[in-house]
Amino acid sequence: LEADDGMASIGPSESHRRVTLRTISGKVIAALAVCIPVLLPGLGSVFSPARAHASEITTTGYGPWEGGCRSSRYFRSCPAGRLWFGAGILGWSVKSSRALPPLATVSPAGTPLTEAGVLGEPTTRVVFGAKPLFGDTRVGGQIRGGWWFDRAQTIGIEASYFAIDGENVEYVRSGNQNVLARPFFNLQSGQQEARLIAFPATNVSGDIVEFDGGLDASIGMEFSGGDVIFRRLISGSSNHRIELAAGYRHLYLNDDLTVIEEINSATQQPTATILEVGRLTDKLQTTNRFHGAEIGFIANQWWERLSVQGVFKLGIGGTSSRSDVRGRTETTVTTIPAVGVPTSASFVSPTGFLAQPSNIGTVVENRFAVATELQLNLEYALN
């Protein structure tokens, strides 16, 4: 299955920071499917298509499917001869065609303040971002079911749904760290710089500056979909079936990035101490929804106990991509003079570090898209 991905771009901001953030690619490759048979007492297996033994085959031109409403090892009642359903455990491999930009960096103790967390410096190490994510295999599931409209099982309807595990990738780092920063490119100076989150006390032009904040960054993904199709038998015999499938396909892909920075800094000046505490939040989300018409073929071939099924479906339609960028900054600055009464002031802003006035908001884009599905299933009957 292949679903289109969206993109949220973060352009030049008022504070001369430029970051380009693109969502994880929605290219998903089905790797493994394990079917779970469903057995009902007195009915037998209700998977479809079912195949009767040679002694049960009729001569109506459609092989065993004409006898779907008589007693046999496969069909022991009329409903069981027309109803099928099942479930599968899927192994999914997600391929990321684009990497996140570097979102968090660390440096060893003793790094100069001007070099701490800055990209390109030999001591800087990226701890979140700068590489594709979700490259590991994840567990998913699929359910499907359908109904034949006639006893010969020549025309029917099927519905299916699948979902992939949307486990988040998270990076959490609290205070009491040596050096933790968020890198960015300064458009005004044309240089790589970094916003410090944690840094030991150091002397800067006669002031003692210390950062003791934290960072919680996570990125999540959801991928699911389903279809409703009509199945029409176009060729059949005692050992094979070929069906035409046509219907509706829906796919859903959601990527989201949330970065929460805990602000905690202190600046000791000769005449006063300035404390700043607060929280800075960035949230970026892209949602893709595919709706389209679907057509394809389903083929089955049997050799005694062994059977092979091939499925090909092509969905043609459109993808609606919605990108949302939101931010919020809440800080409280307390000034403690050497002589006098301390004062405090609180500030709230609808921006963050990545979310700036130049990119905050919602962007919706609609475009033509194609979704394909290819399956190859192998089955062996134990009895």
C-alpha cells in the first residue's frame, strides 16, 4: 500500500530562524500476514472462497460453489455458505523518504558557550532528528468479511479494514544535564546557532548565566484504511477462481511532531538576579486522507491441500492534505535586585520556537493520487 505524504514548511521568522520540517513519508510496505481462521460450532470454517472435496463438486460450470447451501465439510447451513470473515496479524515496514531536521543536540562539559549545541562543531551530537524514523517493523492488524448474494458464489460484497501500530518515537531529557540545545540557522548572520536549554553556570561579560531546562520531543504516526468492494466471478472451475473486484477505497495517514521545552534560567548581574521559568510548545501535524474508486482482480488456485491467492487492486482518486502549525510560549520573569523589592512579570505568546508568525496556521491541499495493493497468500489445509 502506498499513501501520499504531506509537508509542513517552516520559513523565515521574525527572529531570523529558518527550519524546514517535512513529515514522515507515508510509504508503507506490507511484509507479513498471518491469517487466523474463524471456526463456528456446527458451521465449520467461514473463510471464503471455500473449496469442496472432489466428491462434492457439481457440474454447473462453477465447480463447488453451486453447492453452497447443502451439507458438506465446508458448508453446513445456508448462512455459512454465503458468509465469510477473517482476521490477520500484519508485519509492516515503513520507509521514510525524508529525514527530520536536527531538533535537539548535546555537547560535552567544558564546551564554550558559543559552540554549545551548534551544528558543524566537532563536539556537537544530534540526539533527536536528522535521520528517517519509523524504519523498524511494526505490528498491525486486518479484518475482513463479506457475503455472497447467490448460492453459486458468483457475486458478492466484501469490506476490509487495516491499521498499523502508531507507537510514538520520543526523546525526553530533564534538567541537570551538561549541555542541551535546539539548533537553528540564523538568516541574518548566515551562521549556525543554538538555543540553549541546559548549560552549566558560566561567566558571560561579567554576568553568571546558567540554564537548567528540559526537553520532551515526540513524533507519532497513524496509518489505516479500508475498502468496500463488489466481487464478480468471471472464470471458475474445480481448482481455480478469477474474480473482478470494484468498489471504494479509503486511506488515512497522520504525522505529528510535538516539542515541549521547559524553560529554567538564571542570570546573576552585579545589581540583580534575573530568573526565567516557563514552557515553550511547538506542535506540527499533517493529515492525509485518500478517497477513490477501486478496481482489481482476485485469483485463487488449488492443488489438493495447497492453495495460492493473488490480489491486485488499483485505487484512483484524490488526497486531501492538511498541515497545521501551532505554538505557545508561557514565561514568568522575576527580577531580584540587590537592594529593593523583587518584581515579576508573566508573558504569553501564540508562537513557539519552530512555530513563528510566518508559518503558524492551516494549509489544505487537494491533489490527484493513486493507491495500489498487491497481495500473495499461500495456504495449506491440514485436513
